[in-house]
Amino acid sequence: MSLSPLLNGARAVYDDRQRIGPARESLRMLAGGSVSPARVALVTGATGFVGGHLVRRLLADGGETHAIVRPTSNAVALREVLGSGNVHEHDGSTMGLIGILRSVHPDIVFHLASLVVGEHSTDDVDPLVQSNILFGTQLLEAMAVAGVSDIVNTGTYWQHYGGRAYSPVSLYAATKQAFQDILQFYCEVRGLRAVTLELPDTYGPDDKRPKLFSLLDRAARSGETLQMSPGKQLLDLLHVDDVVHGYEVAADGLLSGHLPSPSQYQLSSGSLVRLKDVVGLYHQATGRTVSVAWGGRPYRLREVMEPRSPVSVLPGWIPSRSLATWLNESAACTSK
């Protein structure tokens, strides 16, 4: 996300924390069967895979849902889902974000927007800092000024190479940690309340990302040979429905006071599977043969051979979808 620098005049904007809009109290049913007020939510990263699923879940739950997008984002589908009035373009300035936060005045902000780069080049440095640090800091400042206090942030297990408390796998992971440090400042000094969710690898329907299963589908159709690493790394693969449920549980825990702030938790499938075995599961479920050149490319620098995080799993959340079941269901739908 290419964003312009912070505006010098941001300090001149008055803090209107006390200006609280009227309560909007429609009801939604939680996963556990209890009923709680539907809330006004603001989502960043809503044009992405997980963000798009989160938006649809929030709408299905009866909540008023808004999204922040870049002017260059392809937000046609998002506007069809939310309505044009609930999709807000950010002009790159802190003042622009303050205007959006004041207008929407959400009960909860879900911050999913980020630029993910596995191994960066020199050209990636500016976009990584702008997307993962600058934009997030502008968002936090806008929340503090507009009197919006609660945010569910998104982290990654790549912040814990070798299972350490902090050791970044990549510059991307380092920018995620840098933003969490800034987030802690806003919690301690400006009164924000935050929960950060660390996500593993995700999968599910309508995934347009060039991730493993889309690559396998493409290779199965085209007959091309996939050049892959030796394939011995273990993967933690979590269905997007379980991820979205995690965001809802985190938001409920934060707003109810059951989760401390700032706090950090992970979402995990609880079951690691070797990359080579994932390809075998794909073949078993679909009947498609994929040509793979194992060792056709080397492991990446700081390849994560086994995802490990010292962070606790989010309380009150458990995954409900298995990879094998989803593959079988997807194959059955495709064959119809």
C-alpha cells in the first residue's frame, strides 16, 4: 500500500474522544449460541482473501461493516457486498484517516492490511515500510484522535524464527513487529486497547492468491511441472472460516474486557503436515496428478522448517475445519 507521509498539521486536530455516536444495537448470534449486540466494524485489508471472508461474516452476523481501501484497489466486488457508502478510500494522509474514523466511529477495527514479501528486494523496502508501518501508525493516530479505542491487529508466526520470542524470518516479519511496538505505545500512552492475532498459512474457497493449492490446481490443469523445494518443511494450514472466527472471538474478548490489552495470541490448526504430504492429500482427494520437481528450487533464506511460536493460542477459540475434509469437499463440488 503506497501511502504519502504523515501530515505536519495532524497535531493541530483536536481530540474528540468524548464525541460518541448513538448506540447501534442490532443483535447477532455468537458461535457458542449466545446473543450479543451487533457492532459497527471497520476493516482494513478487506479486498484480500481473509479480509474479504471477514467482511462477509460480519455482514451475515448483522453488523454494520465498513472498509478502508486504497484509491488504486480493485474494490468492485467489495462495493457490491458492502455498498459504495461503506467503502472508504484513503488518500494516503493521516488527516484523511481521521476523517474516516470520525465519520464511521466503529466499535471495533480489524487491521488486516499488509504487504507480504517472502524475500525482499531493494525495491520492496519503501512499500513494506509504507504498508506495514506508516499506514498502521496513521490508523492508530486516527483512532486516538477520533475516540475509537479497540483494534484487533494481525501478526505472523514469521516473527518467531526457531520458536524464539522475537526473531524475524524476513523484513516483512520485522515490519510487523515494528508496528506492534508502535501499537504498544498507543495502548500505554493514548488509551487504545488491542489484541494481535498471529496467523499461520491459510486456505479456503475463493482464494486468488498464488498459494499452494492454486498452484497445484493450475499445474494439474496445464500439465506443467512445479519447481518446488525438497518439501520437508512442516506447514500449519488453517481454514479461512476458522481464521475469521478467531477475529470474532478476539473482538468479543477485547470489547468485553475478558482479554487484556495489549495482548498477543496465535491461531493454529493444531496439526502440522509436511509439504510433500499436502501434495499427496491433494492427489488423494482430487484424483489429479501433479508433476512436482522436488528440490527444483532451494529452500529460502531462513526457511521455516517447523512453525513454532511461544505465543499462547487464543482463549475460547478452537479450529473446526480439517484440511483433508476441505479437500474432499472441494473435489466433490468440482466434480458436479
